[in-house]
Amino acid sequence: MRVYEKKKMTKRMLLLFLFVFSCTCASAHSHRFILYDHSEIEALSTFRIRGEIDLRTEKDVSAPVIYRTLNHEGGMKVTVLEILDEAGFQNTEGMWLYVLLMAPMWVDDGTWIEKYNKFLIFLPDEIPVFDFEKH
């Protein structure tokens, strides 16, 4: 009978541990969400962008595109350093952002870009951002 009670107690402790762990994980990520309205974006906001985004190394909208991101699940993780303009580009509404890359990534030509590089990007209004955090 004692062995049965130990097994029962072990199962209860395991379930309690799993419950506490899942609640902790849920609360740690509850402030992150998908943002469709880019008016919430401000300096020091962080988020991930999925899709193909042109990267300019100069803080000039007429500068040439140096890299283009790959459209992959992880996306490009950035922190906004500055919002340059909330205007259209090539008949697309959006905003120009000067960003700091927060995670390394591959780009379409096979180049590996290390984190902490700064880029000028155009974020179209129709592209949602993921894991958005406002600071």
C-alpha cells in the first residue's frame, strides 16, 4: 500500500510542477503579441519581421539595397532606433525605420549578418510584426 501512495504522490507533484512551469512560461510571454497596427511602433520597440525586407546600411532612403532578408519562420529580430518617415515607398504605405539587428541571420545572397548591425528598412503596413514589445 505504501508504494502505491508514493507513486500517487509522485504523480501529483509532477502534475503540480508542470502546471506551475506552464503558468510561468505563459506569463513570461503574455506581453508579446502580433502587431498589425504599426502606429504602436516607437523608438526602442522590439519585434520580429517575417518576409523579404530590403536592408540599407546607410541611413538614407535613396541609398542602395545591400542585403535582402530571407522569408523564414524566425524572421528578423530588431530594435527600433529611430522612425525616419511614415510615408509610402513604391506605391506601398508603410514606415522607414532605422533598426538594430538583435539576432544574427542569413540573407538571400548567403551572407551571414552578425547581430548589432544597423540597417534602414521600409516596413510596409500590410506586414505584421511578431513578438512586439513596446519600451
